[in-house]
Amino acid sequence: NPHLKSTAQLSTCSYCGVGCGVVVGKDKNNILSLKGDESHPSSKGMLCSKGMNLHYTVNDKSDRLLHPQMRYNKNMPLQKVSWDEALNRTAAVFKTFIDKYGPNSVAFYASGQCLTEEYYVINKLIKGFIGSNNIDTNSRLCMSSAVVGYKMTLGEDSVPVCYDDIELADCFYVTGANPAWCHPILWRRVEAHKAKNPNTKIIVVDPRATDSVAIADLHLQLNPGTDVVLNNAIGRLLIENGAIDTDFIANYAQGYEAYKESVFLKTLVEAAAICGLEPSEIRLAAKYIGEAKGFITMWTMGLNQSAVGTNKNLSLINLNLITGQIGKPGAGPFSLTGQPNAMGGREVGGLSNLLPAHRNLNNPLHRKEVQDFWGGKEINEKPGLTATEMMDALNDGSLKAIWILCTNPLTSLPNARLADAALKKAKFVVVQEISNKPETLAYADVILPAAGWAEKEGTMTNSERRITYLPKIVDAPGEALPDAEIICRFAQKMNYPGFDYKNAEEIFIEHTKLTANTNIDITGLNYSILKKERSVQWPYKKGKSVNRLFEDKIFYTPSKKAIIHPVDDTLTSELPNSDFPFILTTGRIRDQWHTRSKTGKVNKLNQHIKDAFLEIHPLDAALLGINENDVALIKSRRGEVMVKAKITSSVKTGVVFLPMHWGKILGSDLNRANNITSDQLDPISKEPDFKYCAVSVEIY
Ligand code: SF4
């Protein structure tokens, strides 16, 4: 493409956490074109189907919100207003609620797709000046169990590995993930490594036979929810086989004896029966892991989105710790981030229980440091509302106003009809969005049009702690503004000091200063360095990235040792019964992203799979009299879904699968998987149980 050469700018794909580099060109009509960036260290020029078509989502302006809109009461239609009118009224309403009901009567619900600078200013606004911790993002639905897993074992939310470890590993344990579809470019590297080194062992653990199984040496098709039992059984076998690292356990870890006792509570035969596996399969997995020189565990939503998500994470990371497979080339636990900048958000403290630079809200010194730096109000020690708790609080009336940006909760939250009732009850809803499609807009009192990818500048951090700069390449349409600018204009309307940044870089520099002397120190980093270096990995010390953590075996815990936890294997999810005999699990498809507000615009991507569907095993389908493409009615205690059946032995009997992407279409919400998913939460990470609930299935 000729104009790619002359006007090309380097940026980053804004879909998944792999964070592939892109080269973006622009013609004289401001139409973008795009290709993979060979200079990008994470992706080396490769892009998947979603990334290759990213520019179409910017070029197609047909669904874009162009002006602020507002209504004075719920019975009036929305009308076009100026930015000043929209923000003045929003500030007046927020002030009224804060004065009358206290700062916890308002909340912000943001996204793992926000840029780091955007997260930073929202977090500063609500925690530092409004005086509430009611800021959560859809990363709560995605990675919060992994965050807790890392903190409890390594002392901090720190991914130890880098992508270059892939080519140095000889055993991968991929669990609760389908990277062939959901993290494709990372998986291409695993596939290429396996092709060059056929002795590399790949174990895939998944109740479904996904495309990731194609290159697996062993597929452990376990019963949903039995991950802790399986991981503990493997731990026991590693101990019995003498395949543990006694030096690492003695010198760099604590908690081994209690762990050992806990994994010996079940025999291999008992564990295999619970998991629905053969003992020989678990033995083979333990053999591969025990023989590995470099062992990487990879996981994502199948472990995180669970009522026992924290326990699943701990039981997995334990396998790296007892084998000493961490802090060395080709080894370590490696959470695959779902969203492009969930990592950046966590770095600036963008969840209801975090503070910037991985500081802890429950630490008075940390609160004081941040408070002094911002010069605002005393930071509240009580964690704020998490994503689903915000909906509960709207329903019980304690939360009055919610500001939703860059996310589409009516499609993505579990038990969506409860969220629908909550937003109907809300006294005041602000929706900051790029598209006129999301269901949430129907509840808005104020709509604020936002700039999208390539229409604003800022930074993101991918799954390997790699920070990249994303330039503004074209103007946003109409009056749409960058998200950070909208938040800062609002903060100024509230008369809060410290939000008069001249540009996004000033926000970034302020963020870097708060990282000084922390484990994620990036002081000194700026946009010029990022443009020159293409990307850096945190911590960034004396002008050098650190690509792998814990090579010195010093961990971020108080004892400086990694902590091996005994893990209870009880499953607390909603279990099947005679009324709801099937287990429902949910997930993604290859060519759609989240709630389809961007990928749904691209014809090429819609060709792969056009509509929502139900996967059901042939034996279950036969018993229910369901044939391929029959419309199936799937019910849970919370609602129902009606979609065509796809009969496949890739799911186990007794298990059905729905994709998570579809929401309300043409007034019908019956495609929406989240009508029926469970909003039960992991008690520590507060991540919902999207991957397990009891449903019935019948032919419609
Ligand atoms: Fe974008 Fe992820 Fe695909 Fe890379 S793998 S091109 S980051 S969607």
C-alpha cells in the first residue's frame, strides 16, 4: 500500500493483551490503512484477523457519536447540547449527590481498553478529590483473580515472564484459555516453536476441544470447575516423582509443608474421578512437567472467571513454585491479559481496591504518599464498589449516579437483566462512548462522544509489561474528545485543582513520578523515549527495560520469599440439579471482540460466525430431540437465551457453551449469554463466575 510508506506511524492494536505493533498509513482523505510492524518485539510483524481489520473501525464513521446529548428528566428525549452544557449539568448533579448522600453515592465504571493516561485521571479524580474509591473497570470481569493470585504468591501483581521466554520453554501448561482464537499472535509463536522443536510438550486443559488443542501433546478435557483438584493432583505427583526443586523450596519459598499436606488429601484415583479424567492422563501431564527444563503455565478467563478464581490461580502458580520454574529463561506463570491495557490500568491503580504503582489501599503509608502527591482529599481506606457491586448498589438505591466509559455493561456483565434493572433505577447515568450502538445509551441522561483508537494519543501496557505509545493519527469526528480530556474538563467544572494538563504526556509524566522507588519504577520515561525505543518493559531502570522478573529469586513479599499456598478444592459455583441439569460455560469466538461494538462493524469479521449459537454434545442433543440449527431455549434461574444449536463433540456431555459477544439486537435480548450467567463472585477477587452455572436446555 503506497501511502503506508510516506505517512506511516507506529501504533499498537487495541484489541487483546498481546499488544501487537501496527504500522498505520493515512491517505489524503484521512482514510487509514494498516499492516503489522516488523520492528515490534512482541509481534514481529504478525497480526490476527481482528488486528488486520482494525482500521476499518476508524474509517467507518457511520455509527459514531458526534455531539454531547442530554435530557433534563427521564421522560424527555435526549437533545444535542454543547460540551459546556453537558459538563456543567453533570458537575451540578454530581455535586448535589456528593453533598447530600456523601462521595460514595457516585461511581465510575471504566474499561481495560482505556489508555493509561485515561485511567490515571479518573482514578485521581474519584480517589483523590471526590473522596470515594468507587472506580472499577471491566478488568474486574477479566483479570482480577490473576491479580490476587500474583499478589498472594509473588507479593505483587507482576507477570514474571516475557514473550521471548516462549522460544526458551520446553513445556507449556495452557489452562482455561483458547489462545489460538483469543491471543492468536502469541499462539503463533508457540506453534512455530513447537514446529521447530517437536519435543516441546504442550498440555491444554479445557472442558472444550478448542483450536488450541490442535498442537497439544495432551488434552486434559476436565469437568468444568475441577481445576484446583487437577492442579493439586499434579502437585502431588510431582512431589511423589521427586520432580520438585528442593533448593528453591528451601531457600526462596515458604509454605511448602502445608501445601504438601493438602495435596495428599486426595489420591490420584479420587482426583481423576472428580475431574472426569483417566489417572494415566494426569500422570502423563506430571511427567511432562517434571521433565521440563523450562516450564510455562499460561491461563486466562477459564481460571479467572470463577467463584473460586483465586484458588484456581493459586493452585496453578504453585506448580511453578514447587518446581522452581520461575525467574529463569523459559519459565514462569504467565497470565494472558484479555484486554489491551488491563495491565496499564492496574499500574495506575484503576480498580476499586488499588492505588497507583501497585500501592495498597489498606496501607496507611501508601494512602498518605498518594494523597500528598495529589494534594487532594484524604484517601478513603474502604475499598470502593466493584463492577457487579455497583449494579447491586444502584438496585438498592445507595448508589445514585454512575458514569460509564469505554465499556458496554448491558452485554458484558453477568446476570444482565439485574444490570438492566439497576440502570433503570439509577438517578443519573453518564455514558461516554464512541458508538451509537451500545445498549447502555438507552439509559443515559448525558451522552459524551469520545475519540477512538488512532484519534487520540497515550500509552498502553501489554501482557509482558511492555509499554507502547499510541499516536493520534486522525481527528475524531464531530465534537468527540479524548476520554482523558473529557474527565479533566469535568474535574475543572468541579473546581478540583491539578487537572489542567496541557497534553496527554503531562499526565503520563505525572504517573511515572508516582512510580518512583516502587517495583514498577518507570521514572524518567517519556513519550520521546517511547517513540525512539518503540516500547519498554517495566521496571525501566537507568534507561533499560527488565524483560524477566525475579531472576535474583527475591520476591515482593515481606519475607522476600515466594509463598506456596495450600488450596482448598471445594467448588462453590451454582451446581446442576434436576431442573437445571447442564453446566453452562461461556467464551469468545475468533473474529469478534467483546460486545462487537467495533468488530461487529467489519463485514469480513462477521463472515466467520454470523450469529450466536449453543454448542451441545451429540448424545445430549439426541436425548433432547435437538438437531443441528434447531432453535434451543436455554434457561437458568436468572433468565433465558434462544439461539441455534450447533451439535459438536468438542464439548463434554452435560456441558453446553455460549459465546459471550452478542447483546440486544433489533429489540430482542435473547442472543445475550449474560441473561443466564451467574453473578456469584469469587470472595477475594470479586470476579464473577461466567464459566459455570446450571441451565436447562430444550428445543423451542
Ligand atoms: Fe490485536 Fe491481539 Fe490480534 Fe495482536 S493478537 S492483532 S493484539 S487482537
